[in-house]
Amino acid sequence: MIMMTHEWMLERFYARDPASNGRFVTGVLTTGIYCLPSCTARKPLPQNVRFFGTEDEARSAGLRPCRRCRPDHFYQQYDPDIHLLQTLAADVRRSPSAFADAAALVAASGIGTTKLNALFRRHFHATPAAFLARERVAAASRSLAAGATVTEAAYAAGFESLSAFHLNFRRLTGLTPGEYRALGASPSFAVALPEGFRADAVLAYQGRDPASVVERVRGSELTKAIRLGDGPAVLRMRFDADSAVCAVDAAGPLGAGQMREAHATAVRMLNLPCDPSAFERQVARQPELAPLIAPRRGMRIPLTATPWECLVWTIVGQQVNLPFAYALRTTVAELAGEAVGGGLHAHPTPEAVAALDYADLTSRRFSRRKAEYLIDLARMIAGGELRIDAEREMATAVERRMLDVRGLGPWSVQYFLMRGCGFADCVPVGDAGLTAALQRCHDLDHRPGPAETRDLMEPFAPFRSLGTFHLWSSLGDPQ
């Protein structure tokens, strides 16, 4: 452990070291302020510097916070940019019709277009325009579910024309507004697939484990055991040229609410909101990377049916090979999931896993630590201590919250953000498959370490999730 001597702290202060923020506070006696070690202001002479262990100590010495590095914001975990973005996002969700376009978001924010775009990219992994379109469609969906007509829903959500409404609604949901409004009249619906959609990639990924008891792939049909409301059900997706025809089977009658849940699950698993075209155009302009995506153009990242299902897979898959991870996942499903017939089990809820004892898992080849991680996480979620439904949150907020959970490190959280939440710019640094693919892609004589991995993934930004998925998939390509 480093001894924080006066000389060491002075060195870190002059180096403007952000890693030292929170470890000590620097007082500048000539100006009467205190700063973070990373402060970019002109540095005082050494004899005018005094170090403090805490912010309170600096205040007690009569010093005030620096207005450039804002140590008071740092210690309050307050970020004015995040506060601005959260306020703006809440305003959009409250009344999307109040914002005509992305320019209206810029005007309401009070900052420039470039900075607002950067903030949305960093925290929401989306452009302001994409965020606004998504929130408008979400608002319209709620209106349609409540009985509004298509026209009423369109204009209430802020769409200027019915044609723009239909285009955006169908792109994000795979249904026309009228078809969405009619969900529940039948136990089936057909999701329109965008041009170039790679159903083969979805089927290959969902069918990786031929012995899975939570999903099954046979030819062009994916069968998934899910939960609708309080009971189990089976969702069948049959792919044809331009649609995924979905049928739902359940023990009891299915109402509009359950069919909307089934539709939302199908859209998640197909990841319709993930349009790969911008990513593909960007990578195609880079000759060294273009061959990577050529065999997989149109591929999306298939999301798990729920964020919780992704967390279970993340924990059981840590530091074990795929066949063993499949076996552990099957164990959890058979112990705590509900049978739906045909050998399938609906994925267990957090409440069902929380009711298990550690011995239930350790007696079935789980390590003690892995059993603790999974059951303790389930208990936190079931008890309301941890929220994992991140659909409308900022990626950075979800990341910060999940990193505080025992058993979830940076790799696990990045994987969860990518496959459990659908965020677009994630990199699971340290993943063995990713480093192997990068070594192969760039013809390296070594596996890249964390810093080199980040550098090699930078050309894919702000679409590093898709870049990661293409690299993983490339491991199956001929050498």
C-alpha cells in the first residue's frame, strides 16, 4: 500500500492525477481554496500547498471549494452535466410533444449541440434524436394500450404526421400502431423484420446450447419458455423472409396485457431498436476492419428475454467454459423455474432463486462463492434493494449501481449492459474471447491486455457493443 507522504501527494497534485481524487484534498493557502488532485488550474508553489485527508478538514481550515474542479460536487457525487441530462430526459418523458426535434432538446438544455450529443452518447449510448424517437414511441404505446386511437396517440406523443408515426413505430416495435392496439385479440402476432435482418444469427445464438431447458431452436423456429404476468408461458417465433410470426401458449386465457408483455419480450430478443447500419458504414471505411463485418452484415446483438436472465448467465458463466456454464444454468432453471411442458422451464424469477439455500447449488457443482453471488443477488432484487430494469436509465448510472454488487466486476457489468440492457457502446475488457479475436483480427503475436484492448476497440466507438459481438462471432470464421 502506498504511503501518502507529503512528497507523494505533492507529486500527484502536480501530475493532475485523477486516480488520486478522493484520497486527499489540496489546500492552496494563497488563494484560500481547496482542490482535487486532478485540478487543471495553474499550480501554486510547494510552500503554499497544504494537504488534508477530507473535505471537512479543508473547510475547517477556512478554505472554500475551487470553482474549476468543484471538489464539493465530487464529494457529493454531483455532476452538473448528469443533473442537466436527467432533468432533460425527465422533461421529454413527461411531455415528448413539447420537443419538436433534436434542436429543441439543444435549446432546452442551454448547451451546444456538440456537447449535448456527447453527453447523450456517453450516458444513454444514443443520439438526442434517437432518444426522442424512442420516448415518443414509448408514450404512444402507452396511449394505444389505454384505448387511444392511432391519430390521438400519434399527436399526443409529438409526431407531426401519421406517416412519420407509422415509420418510427414499426421500426422500433415491428408492428403498425393499429396492430399494437389490437394485441390480445389473438394469441399470435407477426413482427415485421427490417431489411437485411439476420434471423440466422438469432437462431444460432439462441440455439448455442442444444440441451437448454429454457429455449430451443428447431430449424427456423425459436421456442422460449417465459413468464407472462404471474404464470409461465411459451413464446414461439417462426422466421420467414420478412417477419417473425409469434405465437403464445399458456395454461390460462391471455389478455391484452399478457400479449403486450409477449410482444415486448420478442422485440427485446430480436433487438429491433439496434440498427446496425451506422456501425457498418463506419467500419466499412476502415480497410483493416471491413473484412470483420463482411460475413455478418445486418447482425444485431440478441438480448436476453429479461435483464435478470442476463445476470444469471453472467454469474454462472464467470471463469468457466461454455459447456459447464450451460450445465449450471440448466441446474438453476430446473431447481427454481416452472415447467411448461416438453422439457422446457420458464426462467426462474429472482424471488424463486432467493428462496434457495447455498447448499442447493453447491451440491450441484456450483462453487460456494458462485452460489453466494447468485443467491445474494437474487435476494437483493427480490427485496427491493437493487433495481435492474434499466430500459430508461443512463448507462453510466446502471454501471455505477451494478459495480457495487458483490460478484459483479467490470467485465460482468459491461456484459450486462450490452446483452441485458441493450446499450450500444460497451466493452467487456478482460474477456478471453474478445482478446483472442482481437489478436487474430490484428495478427498480433500476443493477447492484448486491458489498455491495449481499449485502444483496439476505440475505432468501433460509439458502437463498441456491436464491435465486440462481431469479434466474438469471428472466432468461428476460417483462419
